[in-house]
Amino acid sequence: MECKLIRPADLDEALAAREQYTHDALPIAGGQSLLVMMRNRLVAPAALIDLEPIEALRGVEVSSAGISIGAMNTCRQLIASPVLGEEVGVLPVAARQVSSTAVRNLGTIGGNVCHNEPGADLPPALLALNARAAVRRRANAREVPLAEFFTGYFETVLEPDEILCRIDIEHPPAGAAGVYLKHAISPEDLAMVGVAAVVVPDGKQTGGVAEVRIGIGGAAPVPLRAARTEAALKGAVLDAETARAAGETAATEVDPPSDPHAGADYRRKMVSVFVRRALLQAARQIEENGHGAA
Amino acid sequence: MALLELKVNGQEVRVEAPDTALLLDVLRERLALTGAKRGCETSHCGCCTVRVDGMAVHSCVVLAVRCEGKAIATVEGCGDGMELDRLQRLFLEHGAVQCGYCGPGMLMAAQALLEQNPAPTLDEVKKGLDGNLCRCTGYTPIFDAILAYGRGE
């Protein structure tokens, strides 16, 4: 059966198509994962709704409320954006580690998040940035914290008549530092374990932290925030010992899969290692800069 | 079916193809441009790499219809059909091609890299070619050829 292509002129037309087709059509962003899934016969939509022509899904806007990133921004665009580098540097750092150059040229932030493939690089960074998903359907709009967006392997809260339009991030607190570390056999692979940490210094003593946010990918059915680890670090002084202990706590918060690349035990161990490293790197950034950019 | 108006290697072409036809299929099956190779067809191997508005892309995961109004460049556009261009000549001199299947993709990825970064370091070359696999050469001759290009050889 031939797959039909719907090319809406704007968001309203795209949402109308979503409402009309629901499960029979899939929106296509960069296509770097979806076209592979179609090739492998994992999905066979009767139609694709092409999001490329839609202006409302583009651009990066900065306001006093924060940074709003259109879902159709490619990894290449995230990497090249000076404002993202300055405001939320951990996001372009993670984008640089997505797959290969050719895939980064076309693959989008919205596609990456909605595909929700285990080990994807952007979700941990976005979780650590407290990002929110701005979702539209024809009749209304809703905002979903990214921590509630992912529901299972390749699954999200997105309903079949909805479109993820933008990713919104509040300005990180002054002086915050952000780190993303990826553990993979080859850098182009999905992460066996990907850890993002945003550390907000308390500004009083060396290593003192007001707040820490940790996003972990590849180590559970969904990318997640290490809530208990974060709570334990509130008001702590970040040194080798607290970072090690935080890594061990984080390892108890994940539920890693076993696959041919890595067993669950190994992944769990790597969570503790990479959480520790990410925290210490962030602390070093803060110390070196006096003020790291998150 | 859709009637596509594409610009391939500087030449305007009109071609009929299914709505969701992939660029790789249009190039190979409809336009007889078989330089871009069919490899994994899942965006891993890079044998199908072409350039769209200068960017290296894997044509097995690109909708052809999205390329309308953009400049598509394939390996057939290198040199003039008789003479190799400088990059191709350096690939030849450095033994960067053995079985040859990855060659067209490597050349297009290297072109895209060199256009952005005319004198890349070895690390930058490796990163620029991270979407292209070669199972013969061990990559070193390919990297050498591109580094030589950067030195103006």
C-alpha cells in the first residue's frame, strides 16, 4: 500500500490532519528514525503528515520567561545556536553526540523526544534543564513537564491527535553548570548510559550546591530524573566522596534493560560511574569559571 | 504519485515518483544516478550519502519531495566525467578506495566537511565522516587523502 503524504501549510492544517487521521497517520519531523522504522516494517502508516513546512515549529525564541525551542530545530541548528550555547549549553553538548553528522543535519529535537528511543541523547539533557513540552491539538493546548512526557519504550503521553510544537526551558539560575556524558561502544551509537547534570552553586563555599538536577537515559524503560539523588545533594558540598555516594544512590533509582550491548548490572554500575563523573565535572566547571553556563 | 522538480548536480529534472519516495530511490531508480549506493537503508552505513544544499545527508532517510527547490549533489557531479577532481585524485593516490562501495558517500561527506572547514584536523575529519562506514581500508588512507586536500595538495 502506498503511503500518502500530507503537506500542511501551517499548524492549523497539520492539527486538522492529525484529528482526521489519528492512528492512521504519523507526523514526520526529520525522518531520521521514522523512515528507518517504516523501512523495517515496524510501522506502516497510511499517511505521513509533513511538519517541515510549518513555520510555528521553527526558531529559538528568548524572552524573560525563558527559551522556547521549535520542535523542528535540527541537532545541527541546536549545535550552531549561539543563544543555546550561552543559556543552556548542556543541550548543544548533548546534540553534538547524537548519532552521526548526516543524522544530526536532519534529525530534530521534537523527533528525538517523541520517538523516545532508549539511549537517546537529548532527553537526559532536557530533563536536567527542567524542560516542558508545549503540545497542541486542534481544540486546545497543554504543557507537559518532560519528566512526565515519557511513558514507556518508544512511548510518550502524546495522543494521536496531538503535535509537540515547542520545548520550553526556564533560564537556568546564574552560575549553574551543565554536563552531559555518554557511555557507548561507538560515539554514533545510542547511549548505553547517558547522564546529564545541571549543578547550581550556592555561591557561598567551594563545591557548595543549592540544587542539582540529574537526567539519565538508557538505564530504564524511560529517561528519568534521579529524584532521590537530587534530594540528597541539596545543600551539600560537592566533593569526591559526595559525588561517589550520589552515583551509588542514582544506581538504585534506575531499572536498566539487558541487551546484547550491556547487561543490566553493568548498566547500573555505569550509572554510578557516570553520575559521579558528571557531578565532579560540573563542580570543576563552576570552580574554573566562577560561573559555569548551564 | 507526485511530479517532482529537482535540481541534481546543477541540472533541473522533472520526475514522477510515489508521494513518500526516498531520495535514494529517485536518484537510482528514476534518474539512473547509481553513484549513491544502496547499503543498509537504515541510515547507519553512509553509502548513500549525497549533499542537499551543501549538507551531507543519508539519502535512504530523506523524502525526495523535501528536496524540491534545493541543490542536490551526487558523486556524478564530481570532476567532469573524464577528469577526476582534486579530492577524487587524492583518494586514488592514497589508496582510499578498495572495493569502492563506500567511496561515493565518503567523497560527498568529505566535500561537505571541507567546504565548512577547509583545513580540518584528524579529529575533525573523523567526526565529519562519522556517518560513513568503510569495511576495507581501515579508514587511514581515507583520512590521509582528506588531510592532504586540506594541506592544498
